[in-house]
Amino acid sequence: MSKIKISAVVNTRNESENLFDCLKTLKFCDEIVVVDMESSDNTKEIAQQFTDRIYDHQAVGFVEPARNFAIKKALGDWILIIDADERVPKTLAAKLIEIADRNELDFVRIPRKNLVFGQWLQHSRWWPDYNIRFFKKDSVEWQDEIHSVPITFGNGFNLQDDSDFAIEHHHYRTIDEYFTRSLRYSTQQAKELIKSGYVFDPADLVKKPLGEFLSRFFAGEGYKDGLHGLIMALLQFFSILLIYLKVWQSEDQKPIKEREFTPLWQTIFKEKFKEFRYWIITSKLQSSRSKTEAFFLKLQRRLLK
């Protein structure tokens, strides 16, 4: 049996602001493997303070292709995947050691505590944000598509959605950082959408971004995250819009005649306004303390279906 039980794998690109704080939480691991994607800052020098197992990989704009490469470099029986802007609290570290010692599972989904603009988003579909991050070697394989769900083999388990057992994710720190990432990611996501056979539909410029906003702010109860929840729902609206704009751009900005477009956008907005009203009534219903008010709100909502 290998002497190395747990290998932490970290992919990096210009992470000098994050990497030290990340790696110092990984001292419980038996080895740390860092795969750097052409950093131009002192990321690799910081990594050298914690490990000599540092490798290079071509920068491709997103992490998935380099992740499989990094996993192959790890020597441990168990692999822990961590991003440079993430931290592993001691309570989670102890739990992972326990799981590895028992050796009864093949992979573990770990909740993530997303800190966006300095605030933990407990709603907005940002919690518990389960990710497969701890697994036996050869039990998990990432696909090369951006934000893809990994392929798994064997038996999995979800850790309880408790912040003590969650990866601490220091996500977007500034609005500029959000837009920078969105501009980069949307290009790749648009390419993958086209590759999948998607043909641009003008209706999607409204339906998809609005659907994302309603899903985050209402269905995901983003309003309970206060102003942060509203801001993130609006930013997600923009992010989805950007993807479909880039698909449209790739088709040489295909025009559509006004007489065809006017009834289209009128129908779409009418449909989405109806959905918006549905969620407004639903949120009022959830906070209603009056049985009479609740009855009429349910009646209004039913009429919208």
C-alpha cells in the first residue's frame, strides 16, 4: 500500500493573492501537487514553500483539461481537489482523514461555503453547492468541457450540509473580477453550445437570462441573501446573456426582420412577466401570517398557471 494516503491537487494560474492561504490549510495531506497554467506572477514561488511537486500545463482558459493531468501526477490513494481560492477548515480536514482511514467509499461530495463580495450566500442556489472533491484514485474523471460534471465510478456519499464540513470558497471579491471571468468563460461556453448543435434563437436572448435571474432570486430564494442576492442574480443574468450574444456573434449577427421580431419579443416578455408575477406572489405567500391573505394569494397564483 502506498505510504501516501491523501494527495491534495491544486491547479493554478496567477494565484499569488490566494495560494499561500490555500496551501497552509492542506498540511494534513500527505502530499500537495500543484499544476500551474503559465502564471506570470510568483505563484510557483509561493507553491515551492509547501511542495516540490510542481508541474506545468498549457493555459486553456479553464481548469478541467489540466485537472485530469494533475490527478495523474498524484501518488496518493485518495485525491483532494482544491482551487487556490478555497480553504479547508480543520473540522473538514479531520472528517476527510476519517473517511480515508475507513476506506469504505469511492468518492465524496463536499458542500462549498461561497463567500461572494465578502458575504456567505446561503441561498441563491449557492448553498450547499455540492462538488465531488474527495475520491479514491481512478474513481473520478473530469471531462474537458468547462464546468462539467465529473464521471464517477463506485459508491458516493454527500457530507452533511454543515459549514463545519464545507470547503470555504472565497469567490468573487470585486465586480471587476466577476466581469473578467464572465468574459473569459462565456467565450468557451458559447463554443461548447455551438459544438453541441445549438442553433441561435433570438428568443433565448430574453428567455435564458431572465430564467436565470428568476431561478436565482425567487426559486433559489436569493432575496433572503439581501442586496448581495439581488446583485448576484443580476450578474448571473448578464453572464447568461453574454453566452447567447457570443453565439449570435459567431453566426455573423444574423438579422431578423422587424415584422417577425415584434410579435416575438412581445410574446416572450408577456410570458416572463407572468412568471415574474408568479414568484412575487409565492414570496409574499411564504411570509404571509394571515390565513385569509394566504388564501387569496394562492388563488392569484393558481390563475397564473
